[in-house]
Amino acid sequence: MTAALNLIFAGTPEFAARAMAALLASRHRVVLALTQPDRPAGRAMKASSSPVKQIAQANGIPVLQPATLKDTQVQNRLRESGADLMVVAAYGLILPQAVLDIPRLGALNIHASLLPRWRGAAPIARAVLAGDRETGISIMKMDAGLDTGPVLLQRAIPIRDEDDAASLEARLADLGAGLIVEALDLFEKGMLSPDPQPAQGVTYAAKLEKGEARLAWGRPATELWRSIRAFNPFPGAQTSCAGEEIKIWRAALADARGAPGEIIAVGNHGILVACGEGGIRLLELQRAGAKRLAAAEFLRGRRLRPGERFGD
């Protein structure tokens, strides 16, 4: 058996933490963790450590939280770690070429799409929004471009009708955690060859903006249904009724005819709303400053009647 690899792990959210946990359970060694600086979170806006920082500290792994990787002192600390390889997963900072060159074997990225489709910041939500039927994990050798490096290993999973961005991310996190350990073992033995990404089929997954989540009821029901799923958990699909802002967290396609945004029926099974084409049944909603509620419970606190309209 070949020697275990010493790793720098760079990541921030739960998606990355699952991969780090898998690496800690493998024969390879994480010698240093890179993660984003602590951010205010929650209603009290207290500084909150990232999931990667939490798992690193629980396992006695040194943590660096630089605001930039261009700092020479930070780069020197990375060199001092003596790492063979860097593993990156949803880190959130650009890695300059000088950093990629520090580990002797370079850096591998766990990317949540089937590259070259959905390079960039929000591949999971963009895949749902576009109506893709599958997505997956790509283990990629990093270069200075935006997710442009050659792919070492790739595995696909279907996108289910019941998936939203949150549930799909959880499934991809588990897939990525297993795949990076498999990739490291094969990579170390020289059994993986980098496969350059094709020029055709490139798409970019731009960062999600809150304004995108506003539901335009004149659009077809299938598009609105995808939007609701894609924007759960961030930033939440938004609409209004009688001047009150409401977020829609879950919905299902349904048959409805009426003016776009018109409430056709209400009941314990949801709120049936007409769209530009077809309809959707709203299943989970949230008023500003309140909790997310199933439709039946929501209707007990906010009465809605057929004929009322959602939309600006």
C-alpha cells in the first residue's frame, strides 16, 4: 500500500464538512483546514463558525481563516504544512495560481455538477432551475480558471421531482464525500488520468440573487415550480398578497385555469393558484417574521379566499 497523503482541506459549508469527515475517516491525513472567516448569523447576529471549522476543531486540526489567499504570510503557512495535495469543496475564495502550486500534487476540487455544465458558484440551484434531469459530482484538477480544469472522476445522480436545492445538495454532499476518497486512492496510485473538459456544453452557474426569486405568475407553472424548488433554502421564492410579503417553500404542479396569480381553491391539501400556463398547489408558506408552515396551518393564521390574487 502506498503512503497516505497529507492534505490541506479548503471548504466552508455543510457540503464541504461532509467531505472533510470522509477524509478524516480515511487513511489520508488532513493537516490544515482553510475556511471562511466567522460570520454573524441568526437573529442575534452572533459570530458563527463554519461547519468545516467546527469539524476541524473537534479533531484537533489547525484552522486558517484568511480574508484573502494573496497574503504572503498565509501562503507561507500553507507551505509550512508540508501538504502533498489540497482538496477544495465550496470554499468561497478564489485560489490564485501561487496557492495552487504550493502542494506538490496540486489541488483537487469537489464540484457539484457534471462539468463542463454549470461551472461557477451555484451549480445545484441552477440545475434545478433549468429543469435538468440529472446532475452529479466532478472531481477536478484545479487550474487558475473558473472550474475549467481537467476532470479526474465523475458520477451522476438523477434530479427527482421531489428534490429542491436543499435535498439535492444533501445527496450530492454524500456522493462527493465518497467520491473524493475514491479519487485520492486512485490518484495516488496513478490510476486516474486528467480528462480535459470539452469546449461544447459549457454553462455557467451564476451566484443566486434575491431578485431572481420573485415569482412572476404569468410564467408557465413548470417554471414557477422549478423556481420554488431551486430557491429553497436560499433566498426563498417570494410573492405578495394584498401587500403582504410571503415566501413559498414547497409546491406541486396542478391543473388550474384562471388569471395568473389567481387563487382558485384553498383547503387542507394546499392553495391552488393559476399560472400563465397551468397551475401549482402551494404546500408550505411563510409570512414575514413568522415560521414556515404547511398550507393548512398557514391558512389558520392568514385567511385566503378564491378570487384573491398573488403578485405585485
